[in-house]
Amino acid sequence: MSLHFAADVGFVGGSNVCSSLNADYDCFEGGAETPYPGPLPAPVASRPGELGDAYPGTEIASSASVGTLRLLLGYDRALNDRVSIGGRLGYAFRGGPTTLDGDSFLPVHVEGRLSYWPRGIWANGLRPYVHLGAGFAEVDLKQGGLAVGDCTEEPGRQAFLECIGATGAYAPANAPELPTRTLDAYRRLGNAFAEVGGGLSLPIGRGAAVLLNVNALLMLPSVGVVLQPSLGMSYGL
């Protein structure tokens, strides 16, 4: 049996973030759970409930981001002195708010894995291992404090269309003065994954050990690669 604390580290970056042209991110008012954009005013909308949009061009520089965190309970059973099979069941937190489409964060983590121990499961000293696995989880990566030009409050339909298209008086060369909003952008990956990983088991007493582990997860069908370092404690029954 084991207990682990894991962090999800992924990569963010892209252009036209928080625009309808970019389906990779969900945006919310900064520090709140209000989705952006909201509905257009009645004189501007072509139909009730039509959503506003952001001015094109807001970018996130490519960088690593620490996203969701998770607590995992593990069970592994030795098949022989070098091979074990096991699983992880856990709870993730720091996920994004519910989107306008009603999509909410999936906090459940379910994982199965097959591990190989080159020195043996019960060897003295450090016990390295590698493993393959798969499961279900969602990883959310956050980029906060984005200053986004807002086209939602433009006075008429034509002005709104020119704003979101960056044309006419709203062309970048004209340096249009637009209201800005500070937003939080979330990149959502998952809800399934395949993984490869490895780590070290350091015995600290009869039946007990410290576990240092790093996984590389390929998230599907929202594709992305996530590194997941973890620290845990195990106890052999």
C-alpha cells in the first residue's frame, strides 16, 4: 500500500488566447469563476445569447506551468521478484471552473500500471523501477493575469464584427483603444492517458519505504504531454 502527492507540469502557449478562434483554452474573469466571454448586449447580438469575443492577438509565451495537484492511494502486488502489477486511485484539485458549455473539472484519478524492478522488489538499498500504465484523469494548466482587449462592449453590430476581425478602424495599424479585461486561461487535457515512468524506492524500516517517481503522460483525446513528479510512502503488507 502507498500514499502519494503528485504535481502535473505541462506546457502552455498560443496566440489569440480567449478568442473564439482558439479552442485550446477556456477563459474566466481574473480570480473568479465567471466564464469569458459573456453574452452580447441585445442591440449588438444577432440572436439572443450570442457570445462576445476578444480582440485578436493576445498571446501566451510557450513555457512550463504547474497545474493540477493530486493525492493518490496505491496498491501494488508482486507477480515475482522483479515484476509487479498495481493501480492508483486518487483525487485531483486546482482544476478550472465550469465552462459556459457546462463542462466541469473531473477530480477523479484512476490508473493501472505494470512495473519492472531491475534489482528486485526486495533488494537491499535503493530499488529502481520502470513502469507502463494507463488510466483516466484530467489535467488543467492555468495561465493567469492575461490582459485581453474586449470587443464585447462595442456600440453596434458592425463595430463588433470589425473589432473581432481587426479590420477597418480596428485594424492593428490604427492602434484601437479597447477596454481590457484581466482573465485566467485554462488549458484542459484528458480525460484519458497513457504513461511511462520510473522511480526509486528507498527502504526506511521494516516494510516501509520512500518513493520518488516521475511519469510522462500522453493525455487523450485533448492531446498534450504532462510530466508528473510525485513523492510517496509505501508499506509492505
